[in-house]
Amino acid sequence: QVQLVESGGGLVQAGGSLRLSCAASGRIFSINDMGWYRQAPGKQRELVAGVSRSGATNYADSVKGRFTISRDNAKNTVYLQMNSLKPEDTAIYYCNIVVFGPAAYWGQGTQVTVSS
């Protein structure tokens, strides 16, 4: 059993910052990719940012230059630093990990609301 616990969401004004964290625990042999997705009301879930085990990163065009993803392999934790937040960033943010197997797991989601 693998558990993902997310934290760091909340309400912030446009232009502000938030930092999301996602810690994985349980029967984990090796985590390959880690990432953050988001889903706004009425929209499909979309990839925000991903980071491989080697540290290679990729970002959605809409967040490039504003968001930074990072990971701590010793702690099985992935972070998302979000700066210059915009109202259109409002969504539920989900952590995702892909482990050796392969198998994928999702966090429960954390709400991010950006007011104008």
C-alpha cells in the first residue's frame, strides 16, 4: 500500500505564492517519475509539472517561468513552488508518482484558489 499526503494549498491573492508538498510512504521500492496535475471546474485534469528520478523537469506552457518542481528522493517527497499566481491557476492540484513495476498513485488533491 502506498499513501500520498499533500499539503500547502490555500487561498492567495493574484501575484502571490504557494508551495505544495507531497510525501509518499508505504511499500515503495523506487519512485521513477513524480508530478503535479490540476483540475479546474468543468475542465480535464492536466499535467502542470513533472520531474524524473534523475531530476529532469517538464512544465506546462502556462506555468513556465512561474512554477518550479523539485524532489527529495531521500524523503520520497515532491514539491511545487508556485509564484506569480493567477486566477486561472485556481484548481485542485493532485500529486502523482510512478513507481517501479510500474504502477501509478495519486494524492487526494489540495485546493488552490487565487483571487483577483
